[in-house]
Amino acid sequence: MSRQLRVLVAEDELIVGYDLCDTVAEAGYMVEGPYDDLSSAMLAYQKSKPDIAILDVQLGDGIVYPLAEQMMAENVPVIFHSGQLSPAEVALRFPRAQALAKPCPPAAVIDSIQRAAAHA
């Protein structure tokens, strides 16, 4: 059996965050989060690097881009999950990342994680 991949979830809307975490866990991945602000997500990332990250663009204490840039520099696949930015806008800034618009059906979230896992 292959090692279980760890997915970090950063989402400041509590219900959406727990929904995402449930979806990720039900798909068989280990979940870290949901972290509702940038500082707690960064701390979690520094403590133990996840295999994949699902990041809301706007967290409670700021924009997630600095964390996303650090993750991508360290080859952690990032899936943006945003209500403010369209996937096309995210792709312009981060061509290597995936982007999902909120609200996102669980099947699309799982599909994105599986695509990211293929590169993790």
C-alpha cells in the first residue's frame, strides 16, 4: 500500500473548510486543517510539509499568495479555491497551479487532488 498523501486545507469560511476537509478525508487522504488564517497555515506548513495544498485565496488575515509561492517553490502542488478570483485569473498568476471556483462540487475537488497527486 502506498503512503497516504497529506493535504493541507486553508479556508476561512468555517463550513466550507470543514466540508473540504470531509471531502478530502472521504477520498482517502490525510487532512491538515482547516486553517482559517495565513499565520496558522504557514505555521502548519513549516512544522510538516504537506504533499498537496488546497488554499482559499483570501484568508482571515490576508492573501495566501506568499504561502502559495513558497509551497510551489518547494514542489508542493497547490489547488486554489476561491470565491473572489476566477480560475482564469489564478492561472494567469500561477500557471502551474490548479484553481477551483466556489462553490465547488466534491467530485471536482477530488479530481483536482488526484491530478495534483500524480505530480506530488
